[in-house]
Amino acid sequence: MTRIGSFDLEKKAAVVAVILENSLETSKKAAEKGADILEIRLDLLGIRDLERAAEIIREIKSETGIPLLVTNRSRTEGGKWEGKEEDRIGLLMNLLSFKDGPDAIDIELSAGRNDRDKVIKAAKDHGKTVIISSHNFLKTPSLQDMKAILEEMFHAGADIAKLAVMPRSMEDTLNLLRVTLDFKDTGKSVCTIAMGRQGKHTRVVAPLYGSVLTYASIESDAAAAPGQLPVDEVKKIMEMLR
């Protein structure tokens, strides 16, 4: 059974609202719009101090009651972290030890293996959900390569394997959905996203094929990734399609 905090992902896919500014105020707005999970993007919020990060997480959990996912995205994977890699990893690991810390953590497959393994072990030691992610902003790998990437994530210890790609054709989006369905049939939890204009529809369609998470913005003009749709629109369309 895959959960993030109290949210059971085996019952339905979760809409994850990405918090990238005015953390507490924006989190409350996301909750009002129906977000199931909040992703706190430390890199986009410019937070590098452990105590400050822990305080923000406590405040948001207390005010919203919504499960929290924490991400500190590297620049190579589309993030805005400006510091040293050891500090980026250290901040993630240390947050996991707090009593009112995050319910889930995101670590990139491309992170150094030793660093990645440390974060995964720390998360599992504290009973937190592990998302291992990979983002390709240039293209969509072949169907076989996408399967291999997701399998590598599970082999590394992922509870949820997240793959975001950039489609160049409708065939690319179909291949991504095919991979998603294949993993659903094996009982493994994946999150798949086709970014950009050509993949925008996958934000609401991929959950029908087995993607357990879909990421959304708070407002239409505040997307953290190409093709992201607003939370309330995603919720409405997903309810219509269910």
C-alpha cells in the first residue's frame, strides 16, 4: 500500500499543488482549491536554513492538515538550488528527523549514488515515502528506455517512481501512457508526466492509466513546470473523467 501521510494512493490519484512562493499563504489557497498533497519546493522558495525550513513545514501542516512532500531540486533537473550539493542533500536528510517533518521526500535518480542512498535510507528509517524522480526537458526516451529508468528507480528504493519527459509527437505521449499502464498492471506506483503544450493533457489523463500523482499550479500563471495546470481545473476534470 502506497501512502503519502494519510493519503492512500491506491484509492485514487493525488493532485499535488506545487508551493513556490509565499509558502503559508499559498498553501492555504491550495488547500481551499482542493489539493490533496502539497509539494514544498525549497529550491524555488530560496530556503537553505534547516530551522527555517522545519518551521515552515510545521506551520503549513498545522494550518492545512494536508500531507507534505518536500523537494529540493537540483539545477541539472530543472531546479533553482544555488548552493553546494552536500548542503542540498544535507537539508533534505536533516528535515526527515523532525517530528513534524515532511511525509514524503523527492530525490533525483541523477543524484550521486551515495547521496541518493543516504536520503533514501533516512526516509525509510523515519517511515517517510520515497519518490525518486527523473526529468528530461529535451525529449521522450524510447518506450524500452522509459521502462528501464522506472525499474532503476524501484531498484534504488523508490516507493513511487516519477518520470517527466518532453514529448515531440503524439506518439511520445502514447508511449508514456503505455509505460504507465504497464507498471500499473504490475502493482508498482509510478508518476508519469509529459511536459509542455503537447503533453498538457497527460496532467489529467495519466492518472486514468495508473499515474498515482499529478502536479498542479495554484494559479494559471504560476506553473513550476511546462504544461502544468491549476489545481482546481485539474480536480474538476479528473472528477468528470472518473
